[in-house]
Amino acid sequence: MHCWIQASPSDFSGTLPQPRSGHTAVIVGKSKLVVFGGLADKKFLSDITVYDLENKIWFKPECSGSGSDDGQVGPSARAFHVAVSIDCNMFIFGGRFSNKRLGDFWVLDTEIWQWSELTSLGDLPSPRDFAAASSIGDRKIVMHGGWDGKKWLSDTYVLDTMSLEWTELAVTGTLPPPRCGHTATMVEKRLLVYGGRGGGGPIMGDLWALKGLIEEGRE
């Protein structure tokens, strides 16, 4: 039997993140849920709030490392970005601040709570928001689609997090229509892309699978 249960204040301690939308929340390691950024009352956010799953407590880590142009540590305020976790790291790409689409790339090491802005190589993705991304194994990230402020996108990029090199995939077959606000999830050896908003504004309900990201052998 499936049943939704709403958490109550008695289920955890600490300071909860403020209400928001357009944020990201990823599981890092085995015991940390890391919430970053978003939009609250027309204000773009850049804060980090973490839920410790083992101890059932919310906390705000004191982060160090490189900073954005406004002098703060870590990425500038944003919403509608992508966040992907690999090992103990959370990678952040793009998003939007006000009417500006972003194309910067960051990593947060959650073992020492240190931000680093990364300089990438290869086929760099254009600035965008409402893209979707997922990890491939323990080294790579795949990102699809989004909105660059002028057009809906249908491109697909793979990032090697060790070499920091982006590769735009040359994809065969029928391409999914351009879209933003969709989901992209690795399920076994394939990337499943579902839904989103397409060119002209329709809300989609189609499902696509991208093969070839992992060697599929005889499958």
C-alpha cells in the first residue's frame, strides 16, 4: 500500500530552510540531503541547508572556498539550475538570476564544505536554465535541454568530472522535441527524459530513452 506522510516538526530538529521554489535537493553520500538556492518571494537565494538523515537534524554549514563576483563564498544566487551529486561532491551548473541565464560551473566538497568554481574544457554548454541532468556512474554527468532565454534546447552534453571536459553528443535517430523544465534520470544504462515545456509553450508528457551512454554489450 502506498501512503504519503507529511513530516511534522517533531520528526527533526534544527533550522529548516525557508520556503522556496526552483531550488535543488540532492543526496550526497549516504546521509546528507543538500538543498541549494531557489526563489523565495521574488528573491533569488544562494544558501545551503543540509538535512542529516542519520541524526534527523537540519543545519547550515559554514562554507569556504572561492566566491562569485558579489564577494560571497560559492555560487551567486540563482534558481532553476541543475545539481548532481557524485561521491561526496555536489556539482552545480547554470540556472537563472533575475532575467540572466547563467553558464558557470561549481562543485561543493561536502566533507570539508568547500566551494570551487571550475574551469571546463571542450564543448561548453551555453548558459541556460530549466535544464535537466543526472550522474552516470561515479565519474560523469549528462545534461539535456533547457532554455537559453531565446529558444528551447534539445542538445545533450556529457561532463567528465575528472578531466572537466564537456562533450556534446552526436545523437542518431529522432531527437526529442526541444524542451525545458523536464526531468532526466539515469535508469541502469539509459537516460530517461520525461515531460517539460516545449517550444510555443505546450506541456509535454512524452518519454524518451537515450542509449549509448554506457556500453550495453549485447543488449
